[in-house]
Amino acid sequence: MIIINRQYRSKPLTLPIIITALLFSTSACSNQSATDTNADLAKYQEAETSVADVASTDKPAFTTKAVATFDEPWAMTALPIVSNKPSKLLVTQKTGELFIVDTATGTKTEIASVPKVAYGGQGGLGDIILAPDFATSNNIYLSYVEAGKTADSNKFGAKVIKAKLSGLDTDKPSLREIAPIWQQMPKVDGQGHYSHRLLFSPDGQYLYISSGERQEKTPAQDMTVNLGKIIRLNTDGSMPMDNPFVSNNDIAAQFWSIGHRNVLGMAFDSKGQLWAHEMGPRGGDEFNLIEKGKNYGWPIVSNGRNYSGVDIPDHSTRPELEAPKITWTPVISPSSISMYSTGTHADFPAWQGDALISGLSSKALIVVNFDENNGATERYRYDMGERIRSVLAVDGQVWVLEDGNDGDLVQLLPQ
């Protein structure tokens, strides 16, 4: 519920609200048909108790403060904090622009020389992260969508580059020394399910890239294409020799895990374990513990169903395929993830060690915690009133990006 001065308070979800969301909400995927409400309502009723249990009397409350506004923002990362000054963020717009944002003033400074992106559908400028040695190199990594050439000009795929951020403290920053790191192969028709999230391992040695199956389904199980996989590379784009499929072929040497649909969030927990969420089809959004060489089942199994209404076997029917730790039906349309650590500010100490997940169709911020047995549980859910594209925890503070045109960068302020 939205209150004046952009204040949001969360209330426990009630059955009428859930049913309404079930009937009318859609996931963030394109070309989606209407939901089979009878089947999905039955799934909801089975899970009603677990959804209601999300409510808690010690649920932290917050207000929100809008800092800056963007057109179709997609991702953000924080620059290193200098002398306890307010955070500065790098924010991408899907249309192809990259900004430095001073969170103290809301001032946006555009960074020049960003490569041309193929904007459309779910594609455009994507994720951004700092190189592990950013303090000395000023290098960043960017993902974006590019169109093919000549005969493939109407086909698209994600690409990852490394670049030096020059003129950081000037009014004319730019990207220099741009070098290609990785690309989706092959480029295909359509403009959905690129995924192209970026993440470095905690030791800074390896780059993880989520590569969506581009709404083609079968590539997720095809070992000759790098679609529908989580990729693991050295920081220069070369293949680590301890990758699980390094002996298969040159393409498979990139793979860390297979059988993925549309992974839009990856993060390491405090134990160094990799977690990722992905969008299901009609129902069945997933939260997975990602392990070396494992197959996560798409499109063989899913706790959702095809858009045509045809059911897909659940994970329980194929125990050799990795089952998610959490599934969501109705969907939350998870769009990003950030692990919370109290840091200097400690705005939300109750969230220490939890995962913060942003939701698109759910218009929610979801807080997930972990147990000692590598399980995960939805702990809190906050109604944000807007589709949330990205969430970022920085030194104990939390920022969210609203989706779409006139999407605000918002800071969460504890009450």
C-alpha cells in the first residue's frame, strides 16, 4: 500500500489479494497467453499456509526516498565508497545509456562511448559490475544485446565486454579500451530471455554469466550451444580448466550448470555458495542452489506449465535433475538479487545474511533467508506498488530501481 511521501507499509497477503494477482498478473516474459486459473488456483490453495506464514510481527518497516528518475533502467552497481561519502552508483538504461549517479544529490552524469545496443523486447543494455581490481584498473564489465550482421541481421544475442571507466571524477566520463569477453552462440530470432546477468566469485578469479534459453526451450539441454546455461570464465574470458564440461567441446567448456530458462539474478551467500533465481513459464518461478555440473531440468521439468496450457512434469518426477529450493506459483517474476550485509549503516539488521529479490509482476521486494542445511525460505514480502527491476544492498543501505519509463531510483529508509 502506498502512503503519501512515497512511504510503503506491508501487510500480510490475504486470499482475495492472492486470487486477484493470480487471475490478472503475468510474468515478465513476452508473448504470454492467459493463465489457466483453475489449475493455478488449486496450486495456490495447496500452498496457502506457507504463503500466509511469510507474515511476521518483527517484520522491519521502511519508508522510501526517490533519488533520481530513469527511462527503462535495468541494472546498477556501486562504486567504491570514498572517505565515508554517500554512495555513487552506476546505472544502465535498457535503451543504451550508462550513468554515474550521486545518491546525495540525485545528479546523473552520462558515460560516453557505450557500444551500440540492439534495443527491443527484453533486450538492450544489461548488467554492469566492477572488475575485482577496479581500485587500480578502473575496469568494468557490461552485458548488452547486439544484432547479427548480413544474413543474421534480424537475429540477436547477448554480449559481454570489459572496458576502462575513464574520467570518473570529471563531467565527461567515458569508456575506453573496450574488449570482448563472451557472446551467446548462436544468435536467434526473437528478443526475449537473454538473462545476461554478471557476477564475480568471492575471490575475484571467475566471472559467472547467466545465459537464457532465448525462449527456444531445447537449447537449455543442448551441449553444443551456450544458451540456457550458467557460464563460468576467467576474468579475461578464457576457460577455467576445472569447469565440469571442459572435456566435451569448446562451447561446453564454458558451462558451470545447464538446464536453465531465464536466470535474472545470481549471488553468493556468506558461505560462498552460488544462488540464482529464474522465471518459470506459467507458474513455477525458481530459487536454486547452483552447483558445479548440475542439470536444473528446463524444459524437461518445471513446477509451472506451458503457456499453451499443456502441463510440464514437476521436478519430483525426475529426481536426477536438481529441484529448486523455493518455487513460486503465482509467479513473482524475479528480476535481480542482492545479499544483505549490515556494513557501516546497518539500516536493516534483521535482514543480515538474507537475500533480497526484486519482483516485476509481483511489484514486490521479497526477503529470503537460509538454513544450515542449504535450504531457503521466503521470510518477508513487501508490496512496493511498482514493478521492481533491480535491488542493491550497499554497506548496509538498500536501493531499488523501478521498472519502465520514469522508473525511480529509490532508497529504503528504516522506520
